[in-house]
Amino acid sequence: AGHPFMDLMALEEEPSPSAGQELVVRVLGRLGETSKVVPTTVEPLHRTYFRDGQVCEPLPSLTEVRSHAQASLGLLSPAHRRLHQPQPYPVAVTERLHGLLTELRQASH
């Protein structure tokens, strides 16, 4: 307990999930299967530093980036961090993003 259990990708216009609120998601790599999850903690993972070719937020230093990466890796379960046969870390998408991805795949065939 106490380790992140999944990352969730959503469309930019979708509201962020809330702790304690049930979500229906699709875990990448599990065809056609939906899962219900109730996050206890939600942490935004995406930050926009550039928009329309302009810096919109001060860029972190390399030291800050390295420290953040080390801290993030340290939060993962040892099962995901081990070098020998690590457990895959699940990444899921929202229903809306899944619909868009499906539409794009079908349009490309």
C-alpha cells in the first residue's frame, strides 16, 4: 500500500479525476475490457511548459528534473522497479480518449 497503482491519460478538456470518485477506465493492453477504479490520491502528471511556441511556465533546472524523476521512481512499488522480471505498470485511458483512439485507428484503415 502507499504506492501509485496506475497512470491515467485523458483529453485536455476532460476534468481531472477526484480522490474517492469512481472512474471507468480502459487499461492499455487489455482489449475491450473496462475497469472501475477509485483513486485515493490524484496527482497531475502533465505540465505544459510551451504553448503556441511560447514558454508559458518557467522551465525547471536539470537538477530539479533529476530530483523529481528520482522521487517519482522511489514512489513506485518494488515490483515495478526491480530489474529482473518487473511487473508492468498499468497505464489507462478515459472512455472519451479511448473513443478517439478507436476512431483514429478505424479511419487509418
